Amino acid sequence: MGATGTTGNALLHSLLALGAPVRALTRTPHEPIPGVTRAHRPLLEVRYADARDPRSLRTAFEGANRLFLAMANGPAQVELETRVIDMAADTGVEHILKISAPAAEADSPVAVSRGHHAVEEHLRARGMEHTILYPYAFMQNLLRLAPAVAQGVILGAMGEAPCNYVDCRDIGDVAAAALTRPDIAGGAYVLTGPEAVSHPELARRIGAVTGRQVRYVDLAPDELRDHLVHRAHMPAWLADHVTEIQQLAVTRPETPTDTVSRILGRPPRTLDAFLHENRDHFRR
């Protein structure tokens, strides 16, 4: 599911590179899927699926035995993901790989993480084989900072706290391994890049690749939330989420894991490489 999303699309290309047959599920099956060409078509089937439409799920899951489940965070996420799990179980899917979040605990200080925990508990209760991935902050989400970088500033509420970043292409490669290798399936894996980087250091590195002076401005959590709602026009729940995960990094200092290297037999992609690859995006 989510073949046009950041992690889902990365997984799609990882599976196609392995020569695995894939059914890409999307709410817009008649629109192009990023990166897909005619050369991929022998391995690729595209079907309509919408988690709000149970009938579409039943049709989409028929004949499949493994499912990748990643949905956008949001107020309806628990309801929609549990519906997907139930339909998958009822149609014969044997293994679900779910994208979760760090600190997915019943009493997590992050509301979205509490939701992920509830979905995980539902998945376990269904008794299906499952793999859980716990990726930290997506490098790809840094691209959203481009308008702020153009103003020479990055805002946050993390002080000097280090933050784990991981490239979604590494998440896709690990997910592909878990869906195609029995030795990986069934585990729970925390995914990061090779280093944790503070916001002031992130600003310095973005400035170095863009040739612009970029500084980090540290705000109080309430100030950051107010800015996100009233200046960046984020929904209140998303502004809460951004503030909560930044405060989590302060109270629970983040350190990298070696999971990507152990599973893939190669180092994870680096933050510096990602910033250089996308330097023109930040220069706009």
C-alpha cells in the first residue's frame, strides 16, 4: 500500500530491482507512479485501493500473500490501518510488514506513536506473521525546509539534541529484504542512518552545500507549535506531532543503530550525500 508515497515508492523500486513481482496499490491507479517505466511492467501490477473503501481492499488483496502497510500519519490512522489488517487477514495475506515509529508505546509522549502501538497490538492479536520497522526521521522530509533555507533560517525546539535521520531508500531496501528473505521476516528493526545530527549542525551542513548562510533558531515548544499552526498553516494535530517528536529527542537522546548495515551488508546512506544530491532543491 502507498506505492506513490515516500517509503512505499522506495520499496516498490527495491522490489523491482530484485525482480520480485509486485502489486502496487494506490488511490489513483490511472496516474503515473513515480519512477516506473514500461520496462517495469512485466513485474508490476497496479490496482486501486483505498483504506476507507473496504470493498476495494478485498479486491486489491486477493491472491496476495505479503503486504506492506505504510499510511500517512493522521487522526484516522489507527482506524484505517486496523481495517487494512483485518481485511488482509480475511483475504489470505500471510505476512504484513508495518512501518511504525520510534517510541511506539502505550504511554508514549508522542500521540502518533501511541497510535502505532495500538495498531501493532491489533496486528499481534490477529496472529499473523509480521515484521515491524521503526524508522527515525526521513531525510526526504528535510526537503520541506527549502522555503525556510531560502530565508536563511531553520526553526526548531530541540536545542543541541542529536537527531537520527534515515534515507527512505534504505527503508525500502530493508523492507524488501524482510519481504523476500525468511531470515529477516518476523523481526522488529530500528532504522537510522550512520550518525545523529543536531539542528545547529544540520543548518551548518545545508549552508555548506548551498553556499548560503543558514542558522538554527531554537524556540520554546509552545512557540514552535504556534509558528507551525499560524505561520506554516499546519493542522493542529501535525504541529503537535512535530513538537512532540522534537521534545522526545531532547528527553531521550538519539543514537544511530547498525541495523541497515547488518541487514543489507552495506553502510546506510549518509546525510551529507543526501544533501549534496538535493543541493539544487535547497537553492531554489
